[in-house]
Amino acid sequence: MRPLAAFAAFALLLLPRELSAAPLEQSFARGNALYEAEEFEKAREAYLEILQSAISKEVLFNLGNANFRLGKLGEACLAYRRAELLDPRMAEASQNLRLLQRKLGFLEFTDSGMERAAGRLSISQWISLTCAGVWLLLLGGVPLVLYRPRHPWSGILLAATICGVLLAGLASAGGAIHRGSLDPANLFIVTANNAVATTGPFPGAKTVIGLPPGSEVKVVAERGPWRFVHIPGTRAGWIDQAALERLWPYRFAP
């Protein structure tokens, strides 16, 4: 698994004002050089340092590769999933996840066909399409209302209005389906090896099911360091919070 060399331009827009792009690009290049030199722990540290200032699918993908090389397979799955959330069409991240799924057999929640289709675009992309539809509606509808039937372009304006309504409606529905299917803010990934869900929030409780690294769970209750989780399928149980990482801990939606 080779690291990606490009640094996402859009990620630089997320930087605090006091940071410039150049130091982060240098850190990214340094991390890639360390990876190529097979110094995977140092490369991992370099990528994690970048992610404290900017979120990039390329950095997340390369972090996943470094974690994979270090045998941190649960953390590799987490990084690939985060990269995939930023760009659902990122083939490299999806391919590596499928390879790890076959290797580990981790558990995943399943989406319906509509939810999978809606998931091909991010929430921000659905919002952009909705805004485009609204603008098209306004550009066509306002002149049509004010000047029809005298406006010479009334036919074009009517078509633009209809297209705007359809685009805004479909994009809004797509965004709602995407957000309502499996909200990444409510999903957690098992990153620990040999994690198990148990019948109670205490050591020695009976095992409900083993959870391979990379498995998805939904936290529904907390008790001290323990989390009660829903597991793909129909099972539920308690798991130590140290075995989990929130899929999307960032303040902005992917």
C-alpha cells in the first residue's frame, strides 16, 4: 500500500488563519519520505500531527497505510473510513477497506439501496446541489412571475424553474437520506484487538460476541468506562470505551 503524494487543496481551507499551507505540505512530504524509508511509526506521527491542523483525505489514507504496516489494523480501518467519508468515491480507501474486511471479518451496518446511492455524495455536496437548485428556481421563477407572459424567454424561464424545483427537491431528499442512514457522528469503530461485547459493564461478564478490529457499533448508553452498544445484526452488549474510536469526531460534517 503506497502513500498518496498529493495534498488535498480543499483541506487547506480548513486551516486556522495563523497557519500557512507550506509547513503542512512540508510535513506531508516528510511523512511520505519516512513511509518510503519504512519508518512507519515516524510517518504515522507526522500524519497525525498534520491532522491536528487540517483534515485531508490523502493524509487520512496515508495514515491508514502506516497503521496497516504497523499492524494497527483497527486504526487503519478507521483512517480509511474517514478518508472515504470525505470522498465516497475514493477508490483506494474503499479497496483497502474491502481487503481488510476479508482479512479481519469485521462487522458493518448495512444500508438500503437508496442509502448506498445517497452515500456516493457527501453532505456538503448534497447541500451544494440543493443551493444550485434554489438559485435556478429563483433565476427562472422570479422573472417569470414578474413579467409573464410578456417576457420573451418565458419558455426558458419556465423550464429553468421546473428544473430548479426538481434539483432542489431531489438534492434535499438525497441529503436527508444520507444524513439519516448512518450518521458518522453516532458510529464508533472498534480499534482494539481481541475486543468483546459482554453482558454487563464489569470485568468477567459473559461474552456476547467477539468484535474484530474495524467493526462498527452504535453507542446508546454509558456507565463509567463502559459503553452499551448496538452491534450489526440484532445483538447488543457492553464494551470498554478504550476499545472504541468515534468514526467522525470533528466539528464539521464530512
